[in-house]
Amino acid sequence: MRIIETRKAPNPRRVRIFLTEKGIEMPFEGIDLMAGDLKTPEFTAINPMQRVPVLLLDDGTAIAETVAICRYFEELHPEPALFGRGAAGRANVEMWNRRVEQGLFAAVTHVFRHLNPKMAHLESPQVAAWGEANKPKVHWMLGLLDKVLARHHYIAGEEYSIADITALVAIDFMKPAHLEWREGHANVARWHDEVSGRPSAKA
């Protein structure tokens, strides 16, 4: 069993943080997305979506998509529960993780991929107007999270979860996307300082 990743990419980092929180050690195989490794016939046969990370099981099964990989390990190692506890708790974590994925992480990604000239060979066509259009979406979502974090210690409540992992990686990804975020978001800043201090954040 091993995980194929690109070390500096944000989605593989989400998996590494998740595994570190679980105390799970895994071998990783690095490939270079900037060099076109994701578009080779060999990798495309493993994941036709040409994205990392990918978990390869010992029987040859390939599991792609970050949350799917994390769910696999949650089933095998249920503690600590990073997808919530009980029906309502798990649904709440799912809700907030999807909101962060779609409302923040995706918007930051669009800004980065459509406005960074170095990403032109991966994002074709680059549409600068789309990158710019996502900037206010980023700040709207940060405003929502700031209100949530005024009431709760973590994004989905009082326990650290995959929603916090997704949000941490999304906000850290704002730096290479040249997006500022701390001004006017004191609660997000408090939360970010705390979760960044967890050992898993360095994974």
C-alpha cells in the first residue's frame, strides 16, 4: 500500500495531515505535476482524472480523491474521529467540509490556477477574468467562517475534524495565490494560529 502524491500540492497535504492526526505511517511516492507526470499513460491508467493524491492498495485498487482516501483510513482507524461522531455529528462535519471545499478551497484554487502564468500548461485555457471573479468569493467565505469561529472552537463544532484540515490547507494556499486574509478575520486568525501549531500541520 502506498500513496502517490506531489509533495507541494495542497490536496496531498490534506491527506498527510489527516494521517498524522490518526498516527498512521504510510509510504509515499512522489511525482512532479509541473513536469507533466500526471499526464503520462502510466499515471492516467491509475487515475484517469490525472490528479493526486492516489492511494494504491496491495491488491492494485486505486482510490483517488482526497476525502475518499481519508474516509478509507477513517473506516480502518476510527479514532480520533475526524469525520464526526453520531449521525448528526458526521452530517455536520460533512456539511462544513463541503462548504469549505466548494466555497473556499475551490475559489482559492481558481485564483491560483487562472492567474499564475506558471500554471498555464495545467489550466488550459487560463481565464484571468475567472481568477479575478473568485477573489470576492474567497473573502465572502472567510467572513462566514469568521462568524462560525466566533461561536465554536473549530469549524464544525468543538472537535477538530477534516473540515479544519481542509480550511487550514485552503488558507495556507492563499499565500502562493497572493491573497491576503488576516485583516478583518480575527476569529479565523485565532483558529489558524492554533491549528497551525498542531504537529500534523507540518506533515
